Amino acid sequence: MIGIVSYGSYIPKFRIKVEEIARVWGEDAKKIKGGLGVHEKSVPDVDEDTATIGVEAAREAVKRAGIDPEEIGAVFVGSESHPYAVKPTATIVGEALGVGNDYYAADLEFACKAGTAGMQICFSMVKAGMIKYGLAIGADTSQARPGDALEYAAAAGGAAFIIGKDPIAEIEATYSFTSDTPDFWRRDLQPYPSHGGRFTGQPAYFRHVISAARGLMERYSYKTEDFDYAVFHMPNAKFPVRAARMLGFSDEHIGQGLVVRAIGNAYSGSSLLGLAATLDVAEPDERVLLVSFGSGAGSDAFALRVTDKIKEFEREPKVWDKIERKVYVDYAIYLKHRRKIKA
């Protein structure tokens, strides 16, 4: 069996409420919360970025696994907010963990599904016998133009997964659905992304998420009832709930992983934080359907089966415990933390 040997997560402690952002822009907070299903979002500290988030999540994963960091043969960091345009984040993470020098490393970009792409690569490399363990990270400090609709949900956070043999959750199957769909983009040197408004829904998110989930089920003979949990990418709270219902899942299937309501959309960390929160409570022989989404556009689907190893795995502190550890900031402090204002 090959799959998730360990996982870790990190969520910045700072939060800003939808009401505070709406107050500044003279908008109706109640209407926005009703439309997005998001009540507040995480805000990185002034010294937090994708690299620091990735390191914290990875350190927790390594500690929980109880392995020598030098046994990690590959480090892949998926993000759309890497701190350097030319300088890898993966090497920073590898150095901080003490992985050594004998490992494969790369930064991945595919909007919000870059982290799950790293999981697929690590899975393939372990399966091929190239490495013993691979580390896949999805982390972001997502950007949003002040006053844009994205500002209410664009958040920060990430999760790290160590892939190897004898796992706590076996990767039984994985499937991807990809197309050239320009729903969301950010050109080189532009500080904020652009998006296609409502076009980001049906032609982008729903087409790819539903197609990836159904493609996985059809190719590997799964049915909705085979899964105890489902986790989808969460640009807001309404999209994953609607996707779940389209596939025949109930609110109970997705509730544990629906972290977006409390922390917003952590982009590459979004679906992976949802998966981590789900693994926090999953029991042996339960199955989890994971479907990420990245604009541009594509989705990666995974069928995961929890093994008996989960019984002896340290799952504290849980993702929801970290979500509850929070300090609220006002809009001015938020701007300072996001470096949108400078002295």
C-alpha cells in the first residue's frame, strides 16, 4: 500500500471578519456572508509567507511520522504565492527540515490544485521505487485587490503530506480532468489576480470538479455510497456544498472538511486543509473522496482508504483546534500584514 504516511497543517492565528471588510467598502455584510457562506478569513502575520507556512506544516508532519527527515527523497511545494519569482520555496523547506542534499525538489504552480499535483508526483515516485518518502505541500498567502469580491475570502494557510508505504490512508486511485479554461489569472509582475466573475462557476469549477469525481468513480468502479467523507476545493462555502449534492453526497459527508466558512479560501492549501481536518476524525476502513480544483483549469481526484495505522497516529492538535486559536484584526492592520500599505 502507498499513501499518506503523515500530515501536518498550519493556519495563521489572525482573522478578519466579513463585517469589517464590508464596513470599509460600504457593502452589505449580511448579503455577502449569505452569498459566499464565509464569515471570516485567516490573515498571515507580517513575517509569514508560503515558505514559513510550508515549513510549519511539514515540521508537524515529520514529527508525527517519527521519521528521519533525510529519508524524504522529494519535496514539492504547490502555491500561487511563492515568495520568490526566481528562487524555489522547496529548497527553503528542505533546508529547514534538515532533509540534506540527496532529494528531488521543485515548486509547482497550477492555481489552487498545485498541492494535490505534488501528491500525485510523490505517489508515482514512491510507486516507481525512486524514493522512500515524498513530501507534498499546498500553501498560500492568497492575493486580492482591495475592494474586489475576492477580498472577502482570499486567505492564508497550508497543509503538508508525507507519501510513502505502510500509510495511515492508502491512495487507492487518482484521476485528473484538465482543460484550457481562462477563469482566473495573474500575469507576471501583476500584484493581484483577475477573474471571470460568474464564469468561474459552471464552466470552470463545477465542470472540472464533477468531471474529475465522476471520472475517478467510472474508471475505478466506485459509487457515491463507497465514500464516508468528501472534500472539495473551497473557493467559498456554496460551491463545494453544491458540488457534493450534484454527486449525491449529503452535508454530513463534507461538514468535517468544510473549513472555508471559518478561515476563507487558502487556495493551494484549501482542499488539503479540508483533507487534514477529515483525517483528524476518520476511522479505519472509511473512505475519503478528495477533489481539488485549480483555475486554468483542472481537478485532481483521489480515493483514499483509512488504514488501521490511523489508530496509533498522533492527531493532536486537530485542524479545527487551530482554527479556534485566533486573534481578530481591523482593516488597517490587515492591510499592514498584507503589505498593501508601506511606511
